[in-house]
Amino acid sequence: MEAIKDLSWLRQLALSSVERFDLRGYGIAVISLPPTPAHHEERFRYRLLAFDPKLGKPVLSVDLESDILGDYCLALQTAAEHRVIARYDSPPSLPEFRSRALAEAEAALPASPSLPMPSARGPARKRKRI
């Protein structure tokens, strides 16, 4: 399995980790990024990161993020894709996010870190650069 491409998790995990636990061999970290004057435009509000123990990096991220217009969406990110799962008029609470993100992670992660990541779109394809 490949790690997610977005490396912002390094800073976020060091500064804002809320909870850590294991799920089927993956290390799970839940992160809450409170809005502050210094980080008022932070893209992510909450994140659930699933770490492959062999890589030591997240292979899956379920995020509550805001888009350029300030709308919130729940998104799933792997090395191969970024997919919006739900949109919100106002951000859910951390417990609501945690519950939904954990359900999404359980559905998306393979049964074991040694197995390949399931894909809803079939085999990954390389994108052409224009």
C-alpha cells in the first residue's frame, strides 16, 4: 500500500492529536484542528488517519475539510484518489465526525495492512499530464 500524498498530517499530528487507537492492525489517529487567528483558513477541521505499521505513514485519511467557498465536506483520501463523500451546511461535532469517519475507514481499509487497498473504481490508472 502507498501513503497518502498530502504531507500536512505531519504538522497536524504533532500539534493537534486528539485520540489514538488500533483498528485491524492499523494505527488510527483522530485530529481536531481548532480555528485560530493564525490558522483561520486551515483546510481541515477534523481528520482520521489510518497508518500502515510497515510504512509508518497514513494510507487513508477521512477528512472534514472546507472548500474555497467555505463549505464543509467529508472526504476520503488514499494515494490513488480523493473522493467527497458528503457535504454539510455546518460542520458536524467531533463525535459525529469520528463516528462517520470511523465507519468510512472500516469500509475502505483492507482486512489487514498487508493486503492491497480496495478501490471503488477498479485498478488505479495513471493520469496524463497536459
